[in-house]
Amino acid sequence: LRAIPRTRSSPVAGAKKKKAHFEAYRIPDRENAGIFPPPDRRDAVRVAKKHLPAGAAVGKAPPGFLDSFMPDLDAGFPGLRVLHLDPLVLTVDDFLSAEECEALKDLTHSDTAFKVQSATFSQLTASARTSTTWYTYHTAVPTLVGRVAELTGIGPDCLEDGHG
């Protein structure tokens, strides 16, 4: 009699290969970037396509990564997702209700908010932008200020107030 050795399957045999949640890429030149103006630094890290368009759960980010940028961030905040690691871009689903958003928009027609021209961008760049910047004082938007403080762990006294 002779013993026939049993073959053991590898613990990874037949297992699915773990796919990355983020991927490095290079931002294209100005003509192909789709953003105006493109950043000087071109290397970046975005969420993998399998997580688009919603983004990846915060727990998918590399351990300690978010803490290095925002140590007091509430990673368990409902709806918090990562869209981009480098540069860091986060999104929060339902951060404000539809009613709260309407109330903020209504402020643009009141004396408590004011539109500003960005000093960051040249006139040429500003003409290509589609956003408008509005400022208001914290006292006019307590719900927004409170949510930001909850999410970031940064008290309202450390948040930038409106510029009049």
C-alpha cells in the first residue's frame, strides 16, 4: 500500500480577485481636461468605475487616509461617500432636505445673502464658470452651520462667516 498525497487547494484558488476601490490617473491637458482651468498638478486618485456615480463608502478609503485630512470628520455621518481621494472630494446624500435647500435658495432674494465675484479666477476663467458664489452670515443659516459642524467636528466659531 502506498499513501497518495492529498492535494490542497490554495486559499485563494477559486476566490475572486479583490478589486481596488480607487484608481490613479493623470488629468489630461487643458484642451482635454473638461475643467477650466485644469490644475497644475496632474496626478490624481479617483473612485473606481464600479462605484460611480454615487462614490464609494467612506470605509473603502485606505485606513487613516481621511483622518490625515480631516481628523474630526464623522465617518459614520449618514450618506457620506468618497468621490475622489486626491484631491479629496466627499459627497453627502441628503445633507439638507428639499425644504432646507429651498430656504437657502430663497435667501438669495433677501438682504441676508450677497453675491460675490471670485478674486481667485481671472475674468476669462470666470466667464467659463457656471457657478455663482453667495455668502450669508451664520445666524441666517443655523441648520446648515449645525450640519457642517456635526459632519466635520469643527465648531461654528471656526467656520468662515460671510464677507460683507
